[in-house]
Amino acid sequence: MVKFLVKLAIAGLIANATWRLGSAYLQFYKFKDAVAETATFGQRSTEAQIQQRVLELASQYDVPLADVTVKRNDRNHVIIDGSYVQGIEFVPGYRYQWPFEMHVDVLTLVGSLR
């Protein structure tokens, strides 16, 4: 009976860790999709305006964005890089600092479809 309870506790810890990490990645991918949408539809925006919008999205998605850079090679090519570290509690009472890195490279073709 004790062996079964130990296995059950280990399975519970694994399920908890998987849930926490999966939730953090889901939040990351939602944020990254919103940033890609901003880059796609921000053709007339300046680099500073796009960076400000990315910081607003980080606040909206509760992402502790540490640094973000926006580069515009030409009018239709936007590159956004950013990273942050989020604490994930794999085991109750123990937080691991998990790094997330984002690279969004968007090329839009304006006026190509009519």
C-alpha cells in the first residue's frame, strides 16, 4: 500500500510540473502570436511605436518581458526579438527560473493581391 501511495505522489508531482510548464508555454505562444500580428499589421508604424505596442502586449499577457528590440529592414520587413525569465513552480515550494526567447520575423507583401 505504501508503494502505491509513493507512486501516486510521484505521478501527481509529474502531472503538476507538466501542467505548470504547459501553461507557461501556452501563455508564451499566445503572446508571440499577438506580437507577430502586431508586426504584420504595423506596416506604417515606426520601430518605437511597434516596441511600445509589444510592451503593452507583454503587460496584457502578464509576460515579464526583460528586453525587446525592433528592427525594420525596409517598409515590409520587421524583426522583433525579446526574452524574459519566468518562475515556474514545478514542485510546491520550489520555483525554477525558465528562460523564454522570442524571435518574430515578418515579411509582408503589400499590394500583391487584388
